[in-house]
Amino acid sequence: MDIFTQQLVNGLVLGSIYALVALGYTMVYGILELINFAHGEVTMIGAMVALTVIGVLVGVAPELPGILVVLGGILAAIPACMLLAFGIEKIAYRPLRKAPRLAPLITAIGVSIILQNLAMLIWGRQYVSFPEILPTTKYEFLGAHISLLQISIVVLAFAIMAGLWLLVERTRLGRAMRATAQSKEVAELMGVNVDRVISATFIIGAAIAAIAGVMVSAYYGLAHYYMGFMLGLKAFSAAVLGGIGNIAGAMLGGLLLGVIEALGAGYIGDITGGFLGSHYQDVFAFFVLIAVLVFRPSGLLGERVANRA
Amino acid sequence: MKSSKFLVSALTLALAFGVAGCGKKEGGSNDVIKIGSVSPLTGPQTHIGKDNENGARLAVDEINAKGLELGGRKVKLELLGEDDQAEPKTATIVAQKLVDAGVVAVIGHLNSGTTIPASKIYHDAGIPQISPSATAVAYTAQGYKTAYRVMANDAQQGKALGQFAVGKMAAKKIAIIDDRTAYGQGLADEFEKAARAAGGEVVAREFTNDRATDFSAILTSIKGKTPDLIFFGGMDPQGGPMAKQMKSLGLTAKLLGGDGLQNVNFVKLAGSDAEGVVASSPGLPIDSMPGGPDFRKRFEAKYGVIQVYVPYAYDAVYALVDAMKRANSAEPAKVLAELPKTDLQGVSGPVKFDDKGDTTGGAVTLYEVKSGAWQVLETVN
């Protein structure tokens, strides 16, 4: 039982991070029907910027409590990522908005490679380690070890998701976003500044990605110019699992993918009597993804595309 | 009309190529000798990869500075550094590229998983290959007369680790994780054999990959089997977070690893959770190597902190050039005839090859992290 609880906790923490990154994919897709493959790299840049600032803060003011230092890192990473996403959208995607859908997709992959290499030039090829400044307090809950950091990650992730939901459902900007998602042309006729809404969507997604980036690097204790790739792929899968374009779906998909991965890696060996080992972790997760898509092609909470057209 | 014009231009082209080809044979290859160096220069193992290339480059620069003469002519070595991304697929492409570029020998690759597929290409081209750091047994077991290495292989290392785990560390229940690369899997298999032979019980065998950072699921599953030692066959980018996650999951088992963990970066990544981790490295510790401290000074003045395999990359170049000198030629076939007779005092120790191309030295040193740095436990032969 305690092993099972622990696996659930592992999955939940991983899943909340996936969910946060998945939000960025799904928001952009909802509005532009563009898969922004550079989003994983935005997350990585967030982690790198935060680590740089944290490194400086630790050097300058070592007596500062760890939480404040990390907060400083997050506060630096958010505007940096917002600016980056704003620039990417303006330079790489906006000129292609009327182009066939494949063109911006390829551009997105290009941007992702450029960002990776840029980060390699700036921060080097080395793994950057996260200084040990956060308290390592641990709690026991039903036999599972849960650290303060894990609790903070999950709580913060849920708070961000709730905040985003409020923003989309309850504010003017949110209404403009929903309108643009339904039909760009009609929204424009109704006086919505579509360009600004699209920029805002990218920027909000990037801000969330920045926080997710800091979470990942704090949780695993490292950051690397390559880290955005796999994280982006998993988050994208999570968004598809939940129904791409659907915000609640991204959250559900992220959490689910995290838990499925953890349980899969934890039990697949025992269930199959060692025939399939834990290296089938990803296979297992993607098998679930395929199974869901076979029965619900639009994802768990996704609407049918036919209704939108 | 049209066809005759085509014929003329085709003839001209052929002539031009023919002449160019001749020119190359006579002049070019004698003055500049191209040597390839292959390691991952992008991706998670970049830091170690660049380090290997720098080690080879240091040797090449030193030899050029001293001046090298072969067959009565002054020659200059040129190192062509290539990136195999630690990917077996890329490794073969890069190997072919080097062969096409006319290298006379290759120092590399870094990983066993890339060295093995590339070795066939060098073998077919008849070019000597000396790997500084590929330790999988399979590399030299293929029977290629072109494949050499200057580091003890996994059979030697895995055996030392397995005996140490059960003997000195008194581990009874052992869990094993590997990263499914030729290196990680090979080392873990050799470790398992030796640990079982020494009387240890293997309670779990789990797997990850060389891009992963999350091990909480497999570690939790291992925790349920209450081992007193976890062996990891893999590299530091995985080992660091693994040590951290072991602690945060409340695992009390000790972590043991091979040379993939025994580097500065591992301690940085694992932070305070690196304390008490034990790992081995083939050969002697750098500072106990015959030319170690002096080498460290020379290397670090130019390229910064040594990661791990540098002295081996450096020695590999010297072994190669030594064979060239004896052959009095850089021609691969003549160099290959001389390589088995290598008997060189390198920075890492004596460099000598057995008939398979493995090094005959083969000492393995065990280290433990104490107060944030690797300390030597003991060297076994």
C-alpha cells in the first residue's frame, strides 16, 4: 500500500508539471491550430534564466532565505520567457499566419532547434545544478515520503490552473481569447484585436512555462539546454490525451500522464513477471495515449472538430 | 551536337578529377596528417565529450609544437573533431564522413554504444581506431584488428565492483539499474555476474534511459524490495538526480556506480546527497598517475577542470603517434602493423595492448564521495 501511495505521489508531482507545460501547447493550439514545438524550449529558457539569477543571488546575499531566492529566480524568468514568446510569435509565426498549416509547424521546430543551440552557447554544454537552498523537510503520509518541495509544486500548479481558468472564463481578455478561438474573422468584426489576443496567449503560456521550468529544475536539481525537448514532447502528448485546444483537458491529461507513467514504471515488471521491465515506462504511457485516441480521437475532454468548423 | 558537347564536358570533368586526385596523392597527404576525434558534442553528455576532444587536442598541439618527422618529411597533425551525439546512428554517419575525409586514424568514440557500430566502418576502411573510454567487452571481441582501447573494459571493472559490493560494502540484497546503453547494460551485466558469484542476492533489475531525469517510479518499486545496495550502470546526468531522489524517497541503500558516475559533475548534480556514494574508475586516480599532477596543470590551464577520461584521450594520441614513428609513416596499414608492439609510458600508466586490442594494465580504482569530493578508497588489479 505504501508503495502504491508513493507511486501516486510521484505521478502527481510529475503530472502537475506536465499539466502546466501542456497548458501552453493547448492554448496556442486552441486559438491558432498551431503546435508550438518551441514551447518546451521556452520552459528550458525559464529554468536557465532562473538558475542564473538564483546563482547570482546566492553569491551576493547568501543570508537570504532559500524561498526568497527561488522566488527571485521565478520573477526574473517570467518576464524573460514572456518577452521570448512575444518575439517568437511576432518573428516566426505571425508572418506565416496565412500560410499553409505545415509551414508554421516546420518553423516551430526550427525555432526550437535555434533556442536549444542558443542556450548551449549561453549556458554551456554542462548540466547546471540547482543550489541546495530549499528546505528538505519531509512528511510521511500513508507510508509515502512527501517533501515540502513536492507539496509546493502540486499546490502552486493547481493555483496556477485555477487562476488561468478564472482568466479565461471571467475576464474580458479571456472572453476575447475564447471568441478568437471560435473564429478569428468574426472576433475581429466584433472589435477584438486578434493580434493582441494571440500575443497575450503566447505570453501567458510562456509565463506558466517559466514557472514550470523552475519547478523541474528545483525538483530534479539540474537544468540543461536539452531538457525542454523531452518535457515538451511529454507535455504535448498530455495535451493531446486531454483533448488539444481544451484547457481543462490539458490539466487532466498532464496529471493522468504523470500518474500512468509512474504506475507503469512501478508495476509493469511485477505484473508481467519480469517479461517487460521498467524501460517500457514510456511505451506504456504512449500505449495508453494511443488507446485513448483510438476510442476518442479528439482526446478525453476534446470537442469534435467538426462542430467548430 | 548536344550529345557530343556532353561527351566533351564529361571528359573534361574526368580529366580534371583525375589530375586533382593525383595532385592530392603526391603533395597533400604527406604534409598534413588528419586524425579524427569523435565524441558527443551536443546532447546530455556534451561536457564529457568536449573534454575527450580537448584531451586529444592537447596531445596533438604538443606533438605539433615539438615537430614530427615521418619518412624524412616534416608533417603536421590535424585533429578533426566530430559530434556523434552519443547516438549509434549518428556515430556511423560521422565515422563514414571521417573515412571519406581521409583520416589515417580515429581517437574515439566516447560511448560504447557508438564505438561498436562505428568500429565496423573503420575496420572496413582499414583505419586504426583507439577509444579512450569505450569499455564494453563487445568492442574488442569482434575480432577487428583495427580496434584498440586504452582503458580497462567492463569485465574488469564490473568484476571489481561486484566483489567490492558484496565484500567490502557487505551488501546482501542488491538492486541493479541500467540505462540500456551498451555501456550501462554491459557494466550492469558484468556487475550482476560478479555480485552473484560472490554470494550477493539480486532482488530487482530496473531500467531507465540516458535522457531520463525522473527515477522516482523505479526507485519506489525498488524500495519495496528493501535492498541494502543499489548499483547503477550509467552516466552522471542520470546518477546525480538518482542519488537525490533516493534520499527524498527515504531509501537508505547505498548507491554504487562505475566510471560514468565518478566525475566532478556527479557531485555537483547530487549535491549533499552525493555523500557516501561509491563509484569505480578504470586505471589510477589522475593524481596518482605517473604523469598525473603535471598533466592536470597543463590541461586545466588550457581547457578548465578535467571531467573524467581526458588522460586516456591524450594517451591514445601518443600511442598512435608512437606507432607512426616506429612505422616511419602515417599509412594506416603500416601503423596497424606497429600498434600491437606499443609499449609506452603514458599519463594514465603503461600503455600496452593484448592480442584483442584491450589494454593489459587494467587497474580499477574505487572512490567514495566524502565531504563533497571523490576520495580514493582502494585500487584493485
